[in-house]
Amino acid sequence: MAAMPSTMVLMLSSALLLPTWTPTPVPAVSGGSSLDAVSAVSTKDAWAVGIAAVSS
């Protein structure tokens, strides 16, 4: 794969991650907020791994 400028990678990853970091209203009773936090972290880690693979 062609080497991409890091700024381009950062802009692309920011655009892809934006929906992930948008807070979703969840009833606190259901404990959904902690599930959202876990899912956001695992999604972020998956993107980080993918971006590292692309940029290496």
C-alpha cells in the first residue's frame, strides 16, 4: 500500500471515529453507559490496530 502522509491518516481516522465518540443517551438504570464505554474502547483499539497496519 502506498505510504500516506500521517496528517491524512489522522484526518481519516478522526472522520471514522467521530460517530464512535458521539455520546448515546442510555438510561442509567440499564447500566448501558458502562457497556457503551467498553464498546467505545474496543472500537477505538480496533481502529488503532487497523490504522497502524495501514501506515506501517
